Amino acid sequence: MPTPSSAYALGAALLATFCHNFQQYKTLADRALVQLSDAEWGQQPAPGSNRAVVIVQHMAGNLRSRLTDFLTTDGEKPVRQRDQEFEESRDVADIPALRQEWEAAWRILFNLLNELQPADLLRIVTIRGEAHTVLEAVQRQVAHYTAHAGQLVQLAKIIRGEGFQSLSIPRGQSRQFNQTMQNRK
């Protein structure tokens, strides 16, 4: 059976890992979005696909709803209008404001992660009336935001085409990258 100090250490490590993972996926999404002009945020590469503006609206709305008063209220706030997040009513002039909403919503997440304590991980929270441990709820958000970050990267790749700047190891350079990493050791 784990000791209280080992359980605390494990909880602290999980919270640090969540914070790191969220930061990595936010950075990935930001690096994809910065490659798009404001007009391209509204470009739809295929019928039925979401534009970057829609994904960002949805993620900002989800972050605000799920994580505001996280420990004390349901994660689906009555004021949230989820369906409107998928409407494409913003024009190019609204993109700077949307970027501010995006940043503010992510601050809610990172502030929450800084406030959570290891003992909180087993507390119960609700999302749409369904009970989750804090650990389950946070992991649910990691998976959700990871998927959307990937969508934003794919959209930027499609829109930018050959002009897309790789966000990881460029094609054909894996061997060189691995050798560089080995040389660092």
C-alpha cells in the first residue's frame, strides 16, 4: 500500500505532467495558428470540416465552461452556448478578439492546475451531471484538447501546403535528429 508521502508525490507528479502536456499541446496549436493569416482562420478545406476559427471558438468555450469553478460547479455551465461555438459568424476583424479569448481561456486552465493539490485528484466533480474524479476529468480534457490541437495542425498544413513550417522533425530528417539527440548525451 502506498504511503501518504508516496501518494502525495504521485499526485504532484501527475499534476505537473498534466500541466506540461497541456502546455505542449497549446504551444503546438499556437505554432500552427501563427502560420495562418486572419483570413485563413476562416478557410474551410473541405465541405463539413471545421475552420480554425470554429475550433478555437469551441476550445475557448469548452475551457471556460469546464474549468471555471471546476471543483464546485458542473463543467457544463448554463451560460455556455456550445452549439453557437460551431457557428461561423465571426469575420476577419474578430480574429484578434478571438485570440484574446483563447489566451484567457487557457489561463483559466493553467491557474486551476497551479491551485489543485494532489489530494484533489480523487475528489468528485461533474460534467453534464456525470460524476468524475478530478483525475478523470482532467485526463478527459487532455484527450479533448489534444485532438483539437491536431486538427489545427492539419488545417494549417492543408492551407499552407508546401509553405507549412514543420512543428516537429521535418520529413527525411529523422536520422539526423536522432543522431543529434544521441550526441547530446
